[in-house]
Amino acid sequence: MIDAPLTTRDIARPLRARLLTRPLVFYLSPIAIIALIPLLPFVNNYIIAAMVRALIFIALGQAWNIVAGIGGQLSLGHGVFLGLGCYTTGILFNKFGVPPWIGGFAGTLISLAVALVMGSMTLRMRGVFFALATVAVSLALVQLSRHFVDLTGGADGLALKFVGTSLWAMQSRSPTPFLYAGLAFVVAYYWTTRWLLASRFGLEMRAVRDDEVAAAAAGVAAFRTKLTGFLLSAALTSVAAVLYIQYYMAIDPEAAFGLSQAIQLQLPALLGGLGTALGPVIGGALMIFLSEITNWGSTKIGVEGLDILAYGLMLLVVILRAPKGLIGLIVRDAARGATK
Amino acid sequence: MSAAALEVISISRNFGGLIALRDVSFKVAEGEVMGLIGPNGAGKSTLFEIVNGNLPPSAGRVSYFGTDCTAMPAHLRRRAGMCRTFQKVRLFESMTVTENILVAASECLPAARDPRDEVAAILAQFRLEPQAQRRPSELTLADRKRVEIGRAIAGHCRLLMLDESMSGLTHEEAEHLITEILALNRSRGITVIVVEHVLSVLAAIVKRLVVLHNARVIADGTPSEIAHDPVVIEAYLGTKQTALR
């Protein structure tokens, strides 16, 4: 069973036992396989680069999944925190030589401050105000990042200064180090999500998602829970932004704060399964796989934007045929199989 | 003399020009089982939401065991033991029965106690163990109501407010639920307020009734007194015969 709900038997078990529901080898095998892929003779940089992109978007999708999937707060402009993380890291490095290890920390603090202000103003309201506020802030930041040309590079964006392969600067000519960094992010975010789902805080988030009034009637501080979930998600997005900017080496207003980017952050969880730990992993991998195929198709037939069309179609199919994502389909089929 | 479990003091509530409650006052003694009745639109639900902290009053105060809780948020009232159910059952639909109860047990129990023990005790008390791993959508209405009451009392409960918990149940299911509610009152010493609009249902449970009509309290007494009160008969019940039917 994937991300199964707690049962009476489960809650009698300690947290560690609830998290490790299968033998350790089950969790370590996929990590080992991905880690060993660069060593295979037929694997080239193109394949590794595609895997890095998948891992980056899986991590970003996992971060969004916390606020939207587990917490039920639809943050439509979550690119705000990706952009703030990327720009802060990039500007501090280019202008002041601050390494991304510290720049990313600063970016996360800025994201937390912005999320705190946004959340405090909108999360007490019921309805669509929060979702609209996130969109409004992201649109404002697109304009601001275009306006302050000296700082952000304006509409052309910001290109990181390349200093050669360096751990201090988190830079490499080869995509392979980013594969391992991306893998570390995905593993860390996956287990963060699993811990959340098994923890008291995760239970509070799910209660608020299901019914805010009933959650308050059960003793849950709904506003504080929503705000904490939002802050956690914003922070994780901003931390993953360090990997994004160091890998792509550039950021521009649309790639940072644009709505198409925000949709790409949402797709892994929407495709794979909202509110589950494994959903964004499957959804993110599928998204990049289809993106690579459509990019290849685009160059063959000379039509741009096929990937956006593919995302739209995928989203449509998921909404109509599998609203709980691919994980929902797998669990449903497994349940059907079990009852046969 | 100990403070009342609940004291509603001159509560009024307006929605724009509409007066939903006008100077409503009553007390509920600790350990009492009290009924609150009134026809649709009398102001029962508005009063319920104000007492529970989901709606601020336009005027007046709510006192809970001697403490003014008018400005206290709903979740803090719950943690202080003020518990409720909803007119239309509101469970956490993505969660199992166990998880539904665990939410409240985790929030409302003292830190030294294990919420898992409380969940197990409530599942046993309401005979919900066979349904423990089911989701609410798989339950009968009677079981959903029992889960909601179980969640409502989990952790710490001194005052339980039931909002039309018998509605939609068969006669037999309602009787079972009444037995369980009275058992809670006796075994845990929980003060109970039952909101219904059918007097015959309440007459079997409570020794005292408060009647709301047109945003005001029009009567306060035993079920027998209420059934014979000419103001109640005229304003709400129609005739004595229909009142006790």
C-alpha cells in the first residue's frame, strides 16, 4: 500500500515503524539504481541532464505538494519562492561573491518573510483569496524583476558567472554532480513528506484540508497550521531553487515568477497524486519524460511549444480520468485486484 | 456555589438588518442534560456557532465554567473541553475512523497521556472497532454520528453540544444514540446540551428545555412545563397534542 492511512494497529506503533513500512532495501534500491546510472557505458550527458531536470522538478513538486496536497491550500503562484531563491542566490554570487551555500540560506529567509506576510494576510480568509494572492504576488514580482535591470538583469534575466568546477561555488561542467545533488534533494523531500504524513502536524494539516471548521472543533489551530505548512513549503521551494539556479546557471522573470513555471511546479503532484509522498516522484519523472519527447518532436516537425500542449493535455486527462493522480489509479487497481 | 458549566449572557446577533438573536440568556448547570428547541429560523444554529466560537456575538457574553470565553477562538474552547457535533455530520473524509478521533485526542489530551489509548477507549465505548480502519464514506449515518460524537469527546470534554444528532436516524438508532449520550453524561460527568426541533425526541433525554422563537428565549422549564406553556403552544407547538407527539 502506498501512503496508506493510519489504522488502529499503525497508531500503536512508534513513528519510526510507521515510516519504514517496508524493508530498508525497498527504499534504498531506487536510490542506488539512479546513483549508478552515470556509470553505465551507454548513458551520456543528455540522459543525465534530463534526469537532473526531473529530479529538480520532483523536489519542487514535493515542496508544493506540502502546502497544496497535504494542506489543501492552493498556492497558484508558488514560483514566487523559486524566483526569490534563484535571484537572491544569483545576485549575491554575481555582485558580492557570496557562495550559494550562504546565498541559498538568504534566499530562503527572504522567501519565509514573504510567505509570512502573504499567509498572515490571506490564510484567515476562506475561499479563493489565498490562491489569488499568490498569483498577484507572482505577477508583481515579474514586473519588479523586469524593472530593476541593474540588479536582476531585467527581462533578459540573470546569468550566473561561471568560475569552473567548484564545490564552493556549486558549479560543474558535467551534469553528474547535479544528479547526485538532485537525488539527495528528492530523498530528503520524500522523507520529509512521509514524516509529515505520519506526524501529528501532518494529521492537523489533513484535518484542516478536509474541513477547517470541523478541525477547529477538534482542537486544531487552523490558521497556525495553514501558515506553518505554507512556510515549510515556501522554505523547501526556496532551498530547491539553489539547485535550480546552479544547474541552469540563469534565471529570468518568466522562468522565476511566471505562471507557466508555477504550473510546472504543480504538475508533478497533480499528475502523480496530490497529498502523497510518492506522487510527485512519479509525476515529475513522467512530466520530464514527456517534455523530452515533445521537445524532440518539436525539433523534428519544426513546431515550438509542443511541451506546453502536452502538459495541458496531461492535466486534462488526469483531471477527467484520474483526479487522485497515477497513485490513485495504482491504489484503486490494487484494491480491485485484492477484492477479486 | 460552583459556577455554571455554561452561561449565555444577553447574547444578540444581527446579520445586517436581520436580527438572528435578541438578548438571549440562560444557564446550564454542571452535569445537566439540557435541551434547546425552536422551529427553523429561531436562532438555534446561530446561538450554537456563537457559543462554540465560530461566530462573534453583536452583543453579550459567553461564560464557560465561570470564565468569559467570548473572545476565545473555537480551537481553544475545544481544548478547554467545550465540544460539539454538527447538524450535518462533518467528518474528515480522507481519514479513517481512527484518524478522525486521533486528531482530537492528539490536540486535547494533556501531554502526559497517550492519545492512542484514548482512541482505543473511544472506539471500544462506541463499539466502533470493526469500523476503525474504514473511511467515513463507508459508514452508515448512525455510525458517522457516533464517530462524530467520539471525536467530539476525545481528549477532554466537559460540555458536549449536540446539534440535531438524532435527525435522519431510525427510531432504534436514535434510542441507541440517546442511551450512549446519557451514559457519557453519567460515566464522564459531561454536561450535555441537545439541540433539536422535535420535542418528543428531547423529552426522553432532558429534564430541562429552553425554547427559542423569533430570536428570543420564550420559555425555560421541564418538558412537561414547556408542553403546557401557552406561549410555547401558541408560538411554536400549535397544540398540546402535537407537542408531545
